[in-house]
Amino acid sequence: MTKEGEKIQDYRKELGEQLLEIRELIKRSNRNLAKYKDLPNSHVYISNSNGCPQYYLKNEAEPRKYVSKNDIKSITKYAQRDYESDMNRKLKSLEKDLRVFLANYDPGVVSEYENFSDAKKAIIKPLIMTEAEYIERWYGEHPGQQNPYPNGEMLLTDRGETVRSKSEKIIADALNKYDVPYQYEPMLELGYNTVYPDFVAFNRRTRGTVYWEHLGILSDSEYATKNFSKIQIYEREGFLLGKDLITTMESTDRILDVRLVEKKIKEFLL
């Protein structure tokens, strides 16, 4: 359910993929049906007698014929043909319905307010908050620079804030490059723990919030153990890797991969 202020989801991609799946099933169904093109137009009927199924074979020209248990295998092709025919009809109907629906499906109409003139916007309250308004509210709900620990290197990002390491500057500048709203070192309550993630970022597509932790010295066993426990706390509190939480890693002999940073931004935040 879409709550006030949330962006309505666009399911055209998922529905388009399902349409392709249905078309593949239709092709398979057509091939299956072709196997029975020379089969007589007889059909299997089933009744119950004292709780036991009784099988019959019948066509329009002849009365139904009882099929004994020993001969049941001989009628399976008729039952399978009828099943394939029924499924083929239903799949084609579903394909048509979905194709027509997609031709008219446009969730973007809910955002038409953003294309109105300033004069019209001034006298209308939108049903769903505009992206600019939502991002402004998001920034207010996720203030940055909350970590009280003294900043060491004081490296300046392209956006103008100071960060603690070259790798954090790389991540911040990549987020800025792709126009991803973010904050550096917000405060987050994880159960009984207060943590300061390296970044919190805004997903424009889903209007969701994603935290980003950079694990910078994994070659240090004490540091690695501490941060492994930290990631466990994140997941225990519902922040799952690849969904609500992004991590990047490096050690003394393996530096941060900038291409991977950009790939994660494209995958999880755009």
C-alpha cells in the first residue's frame, strides 16, 4: 500500500517480463498440442463409485465406453490433450489481457503535478509529494556529520563536506556524480546500539533509504571481527545486505575498486 508521500511503484518492467514468460509458455503449449493433432475427438470422463474413480472415454458419435484399470494408460493421451488445449486457451487469453493492460498502463500520470506551471502548482496540493519535496524532507530526517569522533584527515569532497579517508571521498564523489542524495555519517539506532554509518543514501526510484558502510582495513583481524559483528547487528535489526545496506571493503593489499562502487550505486540506488 502506498503511504502518503511515497512514490507509486512502476511495474512495467516486471509485467513486461511476465508477458514474455507467458509467450514462451504459449509456444511450448503449441508444440505440445501439435503432438495430438491426429488424435480422435474423444474425451475422458470420470465419475465416482463408492469412493473409487471410474474412467470413461466418449466421443459425440458413440456412447461412452468404460475403461478398466488395466487400460487406463491408453486414455492418458486424451486427458493430456484436453489439458493442453485448456491451458493453451487460458494462456492466450491471459497474454491478450496483459498486452492490452500494458498498452494503457502508465503510473506516471500520478506525477503530472510536477509538469504543471508554477501558477497552477500554487493552488493545488498534489496527491503524492513531489520528488524535490520528498528529498528535502528526507534530508531533514537524516542529518549528516553526527559522529562525535574527531575527524582526522579532513578530506574535502566534491560536494563540500569533509570525510575521514580517501576511500570515503571516492564513495561520496561517486554518489554526487550520479546525483544520489546522501549524508555523511548520520546517526542510527540499532536496537540498543548507536552507530554512525559512513553514508546514508536515497533511492530515487523507490524513495527508500539505504545505509552504506565502508570497511577500510579488513587486513586488521580485530577491525574485521568488530565490523563483522556490526554487520550482524544491522541484519538482526532488519537492514539486509543488498537491500537496506551496502558495504564496500578494502585491505592493505586490495584497494577500493572504484568501478565496483559505481556498479553498486547503479544497482541499488538508481
